[in-house]
Amino acid sequence: MLSHSPLKYILPIGIFIALFFDGSISLVFSHSLFSNYYFVPQLTFLWLFFAMFFIQRINIRIELWAALAGLIFDMYYTGIIGVYLFIFPLAIYIGKKLYKLLSVDIFSAILIYFVDLSIIYLLSFFANKLQNLTSMSDSFFLVHVLGPTLIINIIFLIILYIPCQILFERLD
């Protein structure tokens, strides 16, 4: 039960810290040498993903936390409420389904995270296209946004996998 676990404090604190790091790291990458490529960090979702991936014995409703994080992400970064509010919980739900099929190791984490991030960015891109908020071509998005974004976020996953695994195992 979550009420007797330190996760009831660590999980929301981690979400808020990750939200602010997303913006800070985005600012750093916006001034990088690769000006034609967009590296979009997704540490907020990575934190939720690690919670989904590493917490086993506590019955936690990570989809609700994902919806809350998506709502805050929408309000803080996009100004349009609804896109990430629905996409984050959907990606967590799909990640949970894939989690049941694969073993718990870094390779399955990379695969599931790759699928989840692809879903997040493809759905948000098409939602923005439907609302005429972007005029970016599909090919430009795939090569200059989705590809670099997946690469940088997989690197973050690899770097943070062991420390977050240790943290969540101690808190679980």
C-alpha cells in the first residue's frame, strides 16, 4: 500500500524535479552544434516509466500520476491542455502490457521505452497537425525531431537506469 511507503513523497517530488529539468535541458540543447536537429528530453515520462518498471509490490496507480504529470506538462510547456494529459497514461498503459511480456532488464526497458516515446511523440505530432499548430512535414519530423529525441532519451535511460533501480528497490 502506498500510504505506508516513502514513495508517496518521492514519486511526486521526482515528477516536479523532472518537469523542471525537461525545460532546462531543452534550453541547453537548443544552443547545441546540431541546429537542424531537435533533441527533446522527456525526463518527466522517464521518471514515470521507471516507477512503472521498478515498483512491483506496491499497488500504485501510475496511470493517474501520469495523467497528473501530463496535465502539468501541458499547462507548463504547451499551453494546450489535453495532449499529454491523455498520451502519458496511454503510453504507461501500453508499457505495462509490454512489461508483462518481457523480462525485467535494461534491454527490455530500452525496447519498451522506445515504443512508449514513439507513441508519445507521434500522437502529439499528429494532434498538433490536426489542430494546425504545426506545419512541419512528416519526413522532417521523423528525421529531425523523433530520431534525435529517441536517441537522447535512450541515453538518459541508460545513464539513469541503475541509480533509479536502486532507489526504487530501496523504497519498494
